[in-house]
Amino acid sequence: MDNNKANISNPNSFSVRELFLRYRSKWYWFAISVVICFGIATLYLCVANKKYKVEATILLRQNYSGPALLDKSLIDLGMGVTNKDVEDEIQLLSSQTIIRKVILDLNIQTEYFQKEGWRYVELYPTIPVQLLVPAHFNDTAKYRAVFKIDRSEKGYTVRFKYDAISREYQLASLSEPVRTPVGEFRFKQIQPLKGGTTYKTVSYPTRHLIENYCKDIKVSAVLKRSNAISISTHSACVKKGQAFLNKLIEQYNKHEADDKNALAKVTASFIDERLKLIGGELQNVEAELKKDKNNVDLLRQQKVKQTLYLFVLQKREENELSMATAIPNSKSIDNAYVSIDPVSPKVLLVLLLAFVLSIGVPILILYIMDALNDKIVDKTELHKLLRVPYLGSIAKNKDANKIVMADDKNSPVAEMFRSIRTHLQFTLGGTKSPVILVTSTIAGEGKTFTAVNMA
């Protein structure tokens, strides 16, 4: 035993070794934590659907022409190279208008799932059953409508959930109407349902679905000085993700073509009006020339009107040719393709997080318990707080007999008292008849028990 006076150290100092020695007796805490954390991680990996990156690349047909006086050295430094046209097209590609058209064209307001193990796997494009929703339900609903279908011997069990509303229906046939508090739904069976398999359909409010897709779709320029645009998303149903991106590009080109055609129609209408006006003026001039063939001013006007009429007529032909040969605003470099490896969940990251939590959580709990504990639990903690000699420790006595220092007793508590007596005699250095005061702050802390057994 160390009977020298211990130096007072900083009670808030941190030592990994000391932490290890202090908490190694609590090994079962860490064992339980490892089981729980890795169990949760394994459950998450079993339930979570793997998501893959789906990406497509398009090239805008128009070319960027920057300011003529822009210094080349500034361009090389990356200044002034942002293509405004590309930025505008990026905004258009990720706009709610285009996303809404894609959703309606693909008719994906309702999603269909089949339970496989612990997870639900989305079915697309082939589905065994189609949900027929009430008119305008997707446009007016505030929450999603969820149906779970189980095939039984008597027919089908359909469980319905809409926000806090839950109902269960027994159907002899899926063609029967399902009358819910938010409307009448029907199922159109396309393929026989498997027994013992749960099917789920989820019908979303269109505005919620648009917002979700707007957040999921990432649109960006491939390079700063490039007209190439990358469009990507993460999807657990890769066929649906590919169909969505391809349809998005199609709708984008259609939107641009519609704008061009609308402009061409306005232009054609204007040209026709001008041709009618100039043609009428030319007829008037020619009528005047029949009366006076030698009028120089009339001859000059006739020539000007004829030239102007031919010019406008040429523009009409060019406009009609432009409408007939309209090409998409962009061309596809890469149609939607899928990454080889999933992007989520990241197995190693999940397991690493589980390991860190399995170690960190017990340490944090034990540390907080130590911080809230106002009792001195061991010699090390005593030496951190006080400059006093340490003689020994006495375990709690569970024996009804309070006198443990009998000649025939060799209990652990008795051996602790004998050890303290030995160290006390060494500390007193042969002092005869020493007076020893045993005290504490409150009653019941073992003063009498200690004094009796030390005498």
C-alpha cells in the first residue's frame, strides 16, 4: 500500500488508460450495447431497400457566345464562363411544371409494392393489381392513402390507412368497391395474387409527389464551359427511375418544341397579315398605273411594294420550313443508365456507426453516472481530491454480527481490517497508546463498526 502523501491532480483531467481501467469491470454493459447496436444495424440493412444512382446526360444544341471583349485570361481563370442558357435550362428541367407532366404521363401517382422478407419491393412497370382512385383524389387529397392486401381462403383482407384513419375490409372479390371515409376505391386485378404475400399500394397527393421528385432530381452542368447537362436521381426501383429520367428529357424537348411552334404560329399570323396588307397596297398602285403608265412615282412605288411583298413571302416560307423541320432543343448523350453498385444503404458505414455507438453509448452513460455520483469510489479518485495517506478500504458487511475481528474469522472484511491495522501501525511508527478519532459527516456511515473492529 502507498502510505505517502499523494499529490493533488486535476480532477477533470482525462486519461484513456484510466477510463479503460475504470470501466472494464462494466464489460457486460458494452457486450449488451454491441448486441443491441449491431442488431439494430442488421435489422436496418434487412429492411432498407437498396438505392441505385440513375443518371442521364443531354447536350443543348445552342452554343454559348460570351462577350466579345471578355479577356481570354479571365476565361481561363473561370470568370465569366457561366452559360446563362445552361442555367436557365437547368431550372426548366427541375421545374414543377415539367415534373408534373412527367408524373401524369407515366401515371405514377400510385405506387405498388410486394412484401419480400422484411421489406417492401416496388413493382414497376408490371403490377398484379391496379388501384382505381376517386375522381380528382390525387389533386385534392392532403395525405397519402395506403392499402395493404392479403389473400385469404374467404377472399381478400384489405387494410386502409389515411393519416389517423384506419379501416379493415373483407372482400370476396377485388372488384368489389372499397368505401372509405375519403371516397370509394376499386381494385382492378391484372394478375392472380400470391397467397401468403402482402401487397401494398400507396396513392399520393400530386403536389406532394411533385415536391418529392423536385428534391430528388439533381440537375447540373457537366463542366463550367459546357452545354452538357447531367440529370440524376437515387431510386430503389431502377426501371422506374430510368423511365422517369427518359420521360423528363422527352417532356423537356416537347416543352421547348411547343414554345417554338407557338412562336412560329404567331409569326405566321403576323406575316399573313402583312402579306394581305402589302398585296392590297400593290393592287392599288397597279390600278393607278393602268390609268397613268408613265407616272414615275407610281412605277417606283410598284417596284418597292413588289420587293417588299417578295421579301415577306420568303419569310413565310422560311417560317413554315422551320415549323416542318423543328428539331429538339437537346440531344441525348446518354440515356438513363443505372450505377453498378448501390449508393445506399452503405453497409460499411452503417456497421462502423453501429460499432462507434456500441462503444460510445455505454461510455457516455457511465461517464454521466460518474459525474452525478458525489461519493468517492476508489483510491485514485481520493488522491485526485485530497492530499492524505491511504490505509485501505472496507467492504460492506452483510453479516448480522458487527464484530468481524474474531480470532476464528477469516472473512474478506476481517482481512481488510487486518490490512488497515498493519498499515496503521507502520504509519504511527511505534507510537504507544495512540488516540484515533473515527468520524464522518452523517450517522450510519460505519463509525461504530470501524471503531469496534479496529480496537
